[in-house]
Amino acid sequence: NAGVTQTPKFQVLKTGQSMTLQCAQDMNHEYMSWYRQDPGMGLRLIHYSVGAGITDQGEVPNGYNVSRSTTEDFPLRLLSAAPSQTSVYFCASSYSITPGSGNTIYFGEGSWLTVV
Amino acid sequence: GENVEQHPSTLSVQEGDSAVIKCTYSDSASNYFPWYKQELGKRPQLIIDIRSNVGEKKDQRIAVTLNKTAKHFSLHITETQPEDSAVYFCAARGSTLGRLYFGRGTQLTVWP
């Protein structure tokens, strides 16, 4: 049981380049999400998914795309990287999104992205 | 949507003292309130959580209290130790399924 696995851990991009951050979990979790963390801003939700084939936008979705073709994987795509997307990205998952059961969210180790 | 405010942003205490971090939320339908600890360069890790049908929960030196009427919840750490030094985040799960809203974090420093 590896938990939530994110790759890559570090990445430097040039403005305008595209890339995909990978996220996988082996806990059969329904819920997966992506957050970005910036100094003094806490964790802000980018996109989330409540099951395979279902995705929705969070607080800061602009410039990012996601898909959920399988229960295990939830990749985050940066379409045309901008310096404002320099951040630490965390993938997270939980067994259930409904109150009263399995609400614990588990985070991946993070991906440090720099856009120059 | 939900709005979570967290205070203070920084907190310094002497080893052995208590530390209290407070959060308020705006959505009265929020029903789940976790607290996360994040050490430098590491992922956030859940340390304690509370559901809206409970007023207080304790786990060794850590406790969380919830006041639904006032829409605020607090983290209490007693007998602090240097290894408690980290950034602590509160969060609230609002009425929109799938959304967990975080406060901006509190940098706790425990001096030996």
C-alpha cells in the first residue's frame, strides 16, 4: 500500500510549456483532488473528482485541466505554464466524501514546480 | 462557498506551555473540521478531526473544540515540545460535496 504517489517531485518549466503532474493512489479512494500551496495562502483547491469520469473545479482552476479515467489516477495538466503557477502542488485523496465516514484526506509528498 | 479564517499566523511558546490556534468558518452547513500539521518540506498530515455532532475531541496532548453556534473551532496543544514546531492548518468541509477549505496556516515555534 503506497498511499498517494506524486511525480515528479521537482520540475522547472519555461513560460508557455505544458506538462502533466501525475497522481496515483492504491487505496481505492473515491475522492481525489489537487491543491496548490503558496506562502501565506494555505492550500487552495484547483480541481477535484468524486469518482471515475467525474471532475469539477475548485477555487483556482484557471490554467489547469484534469481527467479521471480510472479510480487510481488523477493527472493535473498545465496547458501553458506561467510564472504565477510557480507553487507546490499536492494531490490528495480520501475514501469517501460523505459525512460520517472515511473523510480523512491523505496527501501526496508534493511537487515543487518553478516556471521561469 | 466556505471561508475559513485562522489566527494567529505565527505563534511562539516556551516548551511546556500550551498553544491555542483558532479558526472561524462561514458556512453553517459545514460538518467536518480536520487539523493538519506540516513540517518544513513535508506533506500536510492529519493530527485530529472533529465532526459537527461533537463538541470536543482529545488525543493525548492535542484537543479540538467546536462551537457550531459561533462557527468557530480551536486546536489546543498542551505541554508543547520542540518537535511540535510546524505549520498547522485548520480546514472545513462545506455543503458542496468534495470541497475542503483550508485556513492560511499558523507557524508554531516551540522554544526549548
